[in-house]
Amino acid sequence: MVAQHKEATQDKSEPIRTVVACHFPLLREGISKILEEEGEIDVISRVSNLIDLIQSCEESEFDILLLDVEIRGLNLQRILGLMKKNREAKVILIIDNDYNENLLINAIRSGVRGYLVKDTDSKHLIKSINAVYSGELWVERKLMGKVLDGTTYSTKGTVKGKGEIYDLTETEIKIIKLVLNGYTNKDVANELYISEKTVKFHLYKVFKKLKVKNRSELILFGFRHGLVS
């Protein structure tokens, strides 16, 4: 369920300060209530429009911004720019099931760290916040599956992308497929019957071969190139 990439270890002794930005009152209030009942998450602001969201970004110190794509006039680049005073703060984007693939790709490029569809359950909402707060990239598996639907993969050691051929082993390709479907290192290890340490080693080699820095860039690479054989 989570594409895992540790960026930094943050102190969990304090509640995760969260801003909930949703256009519709029922969604905004429902999400806020779920988070407040969790105990380890503190909703410091609830906003319904772009003006209040900008004000929160400029004036409040927070860790996570839960952001509904239906906020009118939303400009991700501007919001992320306003969050510079909160350097550790990260955005989780709330999107519809019939999401726009270009929106997702552009969001990854912009620096959004999590993606939730509106029919997710409260358990995964909490998990996504904790994961992103811990430095991971959260993409729901069903969402990733839609994006990658119809994409084919080589199992013979080569993958083509934008005119280049990347010499990957069969195991590396299997790991890439699992990562692109939202598996954590632990999930990959269990699926392939190898250790997490071995998974990390393979990913290190994959990053070097594909010239990406981390799992989020690997996912973006998958979107842009398709990894089609």
C-alpha cells in the first residue's frame, strides 16, 4: 500500500500537526473528527478555500497538509512555495476515483508526498499520515494499478525508456513492478522470499541504472517512461 522511502527520522513524541483543507464541509469535518479521535494527530486548522489555505501556510507551523484537489483555484506550486517556512511539512493530496493521470504525475513532480482516493477508509487515512510524516511516499495500490493498467514489462533483462535500454536483472524488474504497485520493502521481501536487506541492495542498483535518487523518482520514472519492453 505504501511506496516507502525514508527521508528523515522525525520525533513522534509530539502530535502530528495537520491542516485539513477540503471544499466540502462534510468531508472536512469527517476527516477532522477521525484524526482528532486518533490521539496522535492534532488538527490545527480546517480550511475550505484557497485564501484561508494560503493564510494557514503562511502563519501556521504544521507537519502535514491534507489537501482536497477540489479546492477552487488550487495551485500546487504556489502552496508548496508558501510552505517553505515549514521545511519538514508534506502534502497528502485527496483525489477522486476518476483522477486525472496528468494531475498525479504533476503532483509527484511538484513534491506531493501522498495520494488518497476519497473512498479510502479511516485506517488507511491514519496510515498515510503516519507514513508521509515518517518520510515515506504513500500511493494507494488501487490507484497505482489504474495508472499502470495495460503497461507491459520485460522479463528478459532489458527495459526501454525514451530511446534508452536499461540492463536490469529479472529480480530487479520484479522488484520495480512491486514498488510501482505500492509495496513496501517488507512486502517485496515477503513476495519474493528474500530479505529486506537484499531488497534494499537491489533497489540501490536499480536507482543507479535508471539514474533516479529514490523511490518517488522511480515511480515518476515509471509514469513517464512506462518501463515498456
